Amino acid sequence: MRNAGRVVSQEELLEHVWNEDANLFTHTVKAHINNIRKKLKIAGAGDLISTVKGRGYLL
């Protein structure tokens, strides 16, 4: 939420959310974003997270 309106890359999310030993080639971020999207949809919040192809995610 602190970065609403700014594209945040997968690498940046890995760096700030997981430790420095996280594998940059993992699908961890994609999986977590997908789960968050599902929960938001169930809660009726709609599509709050957009994917910016080749750059990252945007709130």
C-alpha cells in the first residue's frame, strides 16, 4: 500500500518481503500475488492489483 500508484518489480518484492537468500527465478511472488487476488475477489474488492508486463505489479 505504501507504493500505490508505482510499479513494484518481482525482484523488489523478493528483496523487501523475503530474505536475501530467496531465489530470483522462483514463482513465489507470482503465487502469492495470485492468492492475494483470489482473496480480494472473494472479499468483493475486485481487481486492485494490476500486472505491468515485463515490469512488475501496480496497485
